[in-house]
Amino acid sequence: MFKRLALLWTLFKGDARQLWSALRHPASPGWLKMGTALIALYLFSPIDLIPDFIPFIGVVDDIVLVPLAIRWLLKRLPPEVAAASAARRSA
């Protein structure tokens, strides 16, 4: 189980780095910035699909939805931005 969590954390960290790199790219689209802002707003908002005060389950929605939303944004990047951010991610 811990190996799976470590793998998920590594994937999330890599996706977060790639998203950050894509945001800093000069050709990054406006929708990427808006989508990232909405993800951050959801993450820090007191309004959740499942309230955080419910033990374990309240945090799971954040743990699942935020990485999925980041991956969804990354898959829709323009090819030149995706290539540049992926290159920075691996560096």
C-alpha cells in the first residue's frame, strides 16, 4: 500500500511541476491560468463536495479530484507548451 501511495505522490509531484512550468511558458493559454486558479480555489475553499470534517472521506475528495483536474488540464495543453513543460519536468 505504501508503495502505491509513494508512486501516486511521485506522479502528482511531477504533474504539479509540469503544470507550473506550463503556466510560466510565454505561450500558455488563458484557460490554463483560469483552470489552475479554479483548482487552487477548490483546494483552499471551505466548500467541498464532501466536507473535510468527516474523517478520512472528507479529505479523499481533495486527494482524488485535484490530481485528476491537474492531469485533465495537462492533457489539453497546446503541443508546443506541453513539449516545453515536459522537458522542464524531466530536467
